[in-house]
Amino acid sequence: MDQSADGKREMAAAPALAWLAGAGAAARAATRLLAATPLEARNAALRAAALALRAAEAEILAANEADLAASGSQGAFRDRLALDPTRLAAMAAGLEEIAAQPDPLGRVLAEWRRPNGLHFRRIATPIGVIGMIYESRPNVGADAAGLCLKSGNAVILRGGSESLRSARAIQAAITQGLREASLPEAAVQIAPEADRAYVGAMLEGGGVIDLIIPRGGRSLVERVQREARVPVLAHAEGLCHTYVHASADPAMARRIVANAKMRRPGVCGATETLLIDAAIAPALLPLIIADLAALGCAFRAEPRARAILPDLPAAAPADFDTEWLAPVLSVKVVDGVAEALAHIARHGSAHTEAIIAEDRAAAEAFLAGIDSAVGLWNASTQFCDGGEFGFGAEIGIATGQIHARGPVGLEQLTSFRYIVEGSGQIRP
Amino acid sequence: MDQSADGKREMAAAPALAWLAGAGAAARAATRLLAATPLEARNAALRAAALALRAAEAEILAANEADLAASGSQGAFRDRLALDPTRLAAMAAGLEEIAAQPDPLGRVLAEWRRPNGLHFRRIATPIGVIGMIYESRPNVGADAAGLCLKSGNAVILRGGSESLRSARAIQAAITQGLREASLPEAAVQIAPEADRAYVGAMLEGGGVIDLIIPRGGRSLVERVQREARVPVLAHAEGLCHTYVHASADPAMARRIVANAKMRRPGVCGATETLLIDAAIAPALLPLIIADLAALGCAFRAEPRARAILPDLPAAAPADFDTEWLAPVLSVKVVDGVAEALAHIARHGSAHTEAIIAEDRAAAEAFLAGIDSAVGLWNASTQFCDGGEFGFGAEIGIATGQIHARGPVGLEQLTSFRYIVEGSGQIRP
């Protein structure tokens, strides 16, 4: 068998494409079956999978140990990849929590009758076959499998190649759950090899994937958005603002800003930029900065803020376009709602913004003027989270404009279709 | 100025990209303003644009005459491109009908309170900046502009290059309407030149287009789906089935099948394949076929249908995968709901299917078993239309699985965001 350079490329991709064709056909059949499956069967599979995860603790941790040893990874990467009994228990509990959620399928989203007698219903249905591409974080695969199963979607999981042994061990438990509930095992599949050609095949879609959900760092998400030939529901950037209005309750503002920035500085809903009205800044900004500094936060301040607090480091122009994901805060003094809105329109990422204000008119003007997925009044931007929204669990947060924005939970993993009942109507 | 071959390519694309950057920024500002504009202002712009269209009849028809002369086109292409006073009046009336529709913006789609006191509302918002890519059909541009304006979206229109003069003349009238209502003219823009580089720039998106809607033939839609780097809401294929169950009322079945196939054979909701139960076929199929033949329909029949009607032409295997869009019907005899569903799962395009049945259990099994955007019971598949759904007007029909399925009207042109009201909550 002689191979040209081109031939080699083909040979590398062909197994992945062939695999996807087979996996996709099985997944399509599985989602059709799941869509017609009563809630109780889907929940039974979730609960059985949770039990199987717990029962397989030793195997899963051993597989994870092998992944860790092979990857030789350190630091944050190792922390994401590593499993322990606590994390495994949380994974199992997560599946049980998903089982306890109401059924996202079959909801009648709208219903009406036309003058010709036709009766319309819009009904929630699964999206279909979802491709989940994520980094070496085994729990992401388990959560995604649970959410997709509950919402009637089949999922093809492709985690980071360093986590393949862990992913296989977890999938075995989920497969057991599906089997015990007599549901198709093809509802949850994983790419069988670490070869990156499988990512390429999934992004191509091959006519079998309805939606790709990437989850991970920015380079992963951007690659998926750039290369995918199928729709993508993704989280791009969370450059969130907290705006302290002149009417803010000072104590509330201090408490909320400290939480919005420092509770977990690395999450997408963390505040990256503080905007504060000039009328209140001389009195309040020093207190807010002192609170944050005591928590270990650093600052990048523009001139009007430095006029109040000369010791603050000066901000470079790019700082207000930077998603820090770290204990760093950009600080700017503004003259009211209009300037705050203009700054957010120019520098924000339409993710999450908060206003701290006692003045209802100011808050309403702010909330109406932003274009962000989530706008909060007198609450921390860190509430941008599926659990905090009451969605139970989330598969991620969407920053695009279509299908879903903000936390993506079970409801957001559904699509819809129309059922139209007539009595012999023909169209004139 | 010496230009390499590569240089030339760059030079060709650069003006289009530069134009899009400017148009996109203006469009972004316009959608933000529209989102905050009361319904009455948007409606006033629509009504003023309708009046301006009527007032500019002579100019628009002259521009269209010039387009027709320059294109030298004939037949169906010419028919799509050509305007006359009747079509122009329909275009203006269309804008007034859109003005009469309820406001799609600001609807509270969901509302709830969490145990911590946070109050959540999910509110309908514009999608943002929509790119509309369509063939040389001037009325598509006017409809799209009206629907986008009403739903608060800015739209960048790119019709077929042969219709550029007509598109400009129509846009001038819409611009006048925007001006009279003091709304930003950048809400409705058109690509300024016939150069296809503008299509390329729009598909690239340049970070300014939130959604591309292609409307036209399959090659146009497929190009857009293949090349777009931004989300696409598109109509791919309408391979629709009508299934006549054994319990069907024969007279109703004859009436509906004739309408579903022959009312307008070229629309996407036209039935392409007739499935009929073996129990009723010997008595009913000859009558259905005779009705259709009298209307000028041709047939492609599989062996069991030909066993009943030997004169029917034999179907080739590919015929059941063919969207005829013409007076041709594929015909197959099946043994009940399960076989009908299996055929549709294999050959359908998840667009629109109908069952004709008196047996409610059979109808429900059929409607639950299909995965199509629209399922009808005892009604014609040709009802798959925004107007027939009561949506007023539609910008197209979507065949994907996310954001919207079926007719895309004003509601489907919206997205949503969350407004969260608190009283100082921080996240634990």
C-alpha cells in the first residue's frame, strides 16, 4: 500500500469520519427513541447511572490515575483532570439532581386556534444529536450526558485526549444505567480514540450532528466556532461590569462588588470592570478598593479614579477590553447611567452586568439599555449560573444571540415542533 | 500600483470587508436604539415606508425595468425579478400588515422568584444584526426589512446582483419611512455593489453579524451553510409526506392529497411522497391517483402500488429521496403507522408531514413518532406557512433544529435576555 502525503491525510481522517457516520446513525435512532420515552424511564436511567458510578469508584479512580500518570500534568490542568471520591460522589449526585428536575420534553409552549379551525400546539422536543467537545475535565462529560439524556438528546462526547481512560470508565457506568432502564446505549457515546481527527469529524458534522457545544478555554471555543460546519452553542467571553450608581446603598455596594469580583475571580460571571458614579466615588470608591485589596485584588484605574486614589496603578487602554479571570479589577469613574451604558456598549461582551442603585428609574434605564444576556439590579454578577437561576444543572453558558442566552439547562437543550390538528382543511 | 495575483484577491475583498465593518457598527447602534424604541415608532416607520413605496412607484418600476433590461433574463428568473404595480402594492400592504401585528419585543417569556429573593424575568429582545442573503426577488428584501424593523433588528440586505437597482429604489422608500419616524436609517442597509465579495464578507461576519438568513434555491442556501462563520437560520429541504391511514375518511383523503400535492407543487410544504395503508389502498389509491392525474400530476410508484395500478411508472430507489418541487408524486403502500414512520425517518427531511386518519390513536402515534417541524392531522401539508400559522408574515421557513423551526415570523426573529432584581444578594 503506497501512500502519498495526501493519501496519508485522507487515511488519518477516514476512520474518524467512518466512526462518526456509524455513531451518528445510532445516536439519531437513540434520540428518536428517547423522545418517545416516558420521563420515568429517563429518570430511572439517570438514577441507575448514579448508582453505577458509585459502584465503579475503584475502576474510575484507577482509570483516572492512569490518565494522570500518562499526562504528567501539573497545576490547574492536573486539578481539572483529577478525580477523587468526593468529586465522583458529586458527579453521581449531579445525575440524581437532574433526575429530580421536571420533564423538559412535551411542554406545550404555545397553543392557539385559527379561524379555519386548525388547532396549533408548539411542543418542546429534543434538539437531536449533540456533540460535546470539552477539555480534560471528566465531570463535564458526566454532567453533559445526564442533561442530554434527560432532555431526550443523544450526545457524542469528546473530552480532552488526556482524559480518555477516565471518560471511558465514566461512560461504562452511564451505559449501565441506560441498559438497566432499557434505553439505547447509543444515547451517550464517546469518541473512541485520542486522535484529534475525531474533533475534526465532529466539527464537520457529517450530516449527523445537530449542535456542537464546546466547553473549555477560549482557544478551544474559538477553534470550534471557526471550524464547525454545524450550529454551535458556545461561551465566548464574559467581560462583566458592575456599575455603582450615585443612589447606591454604600454598604450594599461594598458587599456586592467584593463578591462580584472576588468570590471566584476565574468564573465567567466575575466582574472585570467597576464603573462608579462621580457623585459617589470620592466617598465610596476608597472603601470598595480597601475591601477588595484586603481580599488580594489588584487594580487598573483610569485617571478620574486615580484622582481619588492616586496609588492605584494606571490602566492601559486595553485593560478595559480584558477579561481578567483573575483577582484584577479595571476601575472607571463615570457621570451617570448614559456614560456607563456607552462604556459597556463599547467594551462589554453582552454577558452579565449589574447596577447597584436605590433609584428605580436609574436601574430600569440601565437594565433596558444593556444588551447583555443577564442584567442584575442590586445583586452580584456571580449569580450568572444555571443552579442559581433554578435550572438545576447547566451544560454551560451561551454568549451568542440565538437559541439560548445565559445558562444552558434542560429547557435550553430542547427545540420544538408544531402539532396541527384539523378536520379536513385544505389550503385555498 | 503593481498587484500580484494574491494582491488582487485581497484588493477585491478589502472594500467589502471595510464596508461591512462600517455598516455593521452603524447597524449595531441602530438595533440598540430600535430595541429601546416604543412600538408606535417602529409601526410609524413601517406605515411611512409603505406610503413611500406607493409614492415612489414610478421610480421603483423604472429601476426594475433597468434591472430586467440589463439582466436579459427570461422565464422563472425574470418572473421573480419583475415588479409591477400589483406586486408593489402587495409589498406596501405587507409592511402595513406587519405594523398591525402585536409587538414581539418586551414579552415576558418567563418569570419566577428564587428562595433567596432574586426575581427573574426572561424578556424578548431583538437578535441584533441580521444579514439577509437572497436571490433577485425584490419583494423578499422589503418583507425582510419590515419584519426586522418591527422586531427591533437591524438588517443588512444582499439580494441577487441583477436586482440591485430595484433593491436600492425600495430601500430609499424604507429609509424615508425610518427618517419620518426619527429612527436610524442604518436599521436597513443594502450591500452597495453587485460584487460577490459582499456576500463573502457577510458570511465571514466580521464580528458584526449575529445571524445570517439565506433565502433562495438550494445552491444558495447550501453555499451559505457551508461558508458562513456566523449562525445561519435556513431552509434546506422540504421532502414532505402525506400518510393515508387505513381509518382515513376517503373523501377527505382525496381532497387533502390533491391539495397537498397540486395546490402549488413548487412550495416547500408540497407533499412529495404519498404513503397509503395496504388495507385501504386497493379501494382508495385509484381514486386519489385519478384526482391527481386530472390535475396534471405524474407518478413514481413502488411495486405494491403498481400491483394495484400497473400503469403507474416504476419508482427508482432515489425517487423517495427526491424533493420534486414539481407535479410529480412518489407513491408507496405501507403496512400501518410503524412502517410509515420508518419510511419517513429514513427518507424525510423533518420538515412537514401529515396523517389522514379518523383513528385518534393512530394519529397520535404518528404525530409523536415524527421528528418534523410540523406535523398535521387531517389537513394539507401546504399549511406550512407563516401566514397560515397566524404569524402575519414570515421571513422564511427554518429546517434546522435550533432557535426556530418551521415558519419564521416576528416572534422567531427575537432572542431573549434575563432581568434579575435583587435586594443586595451576594452569592455564597
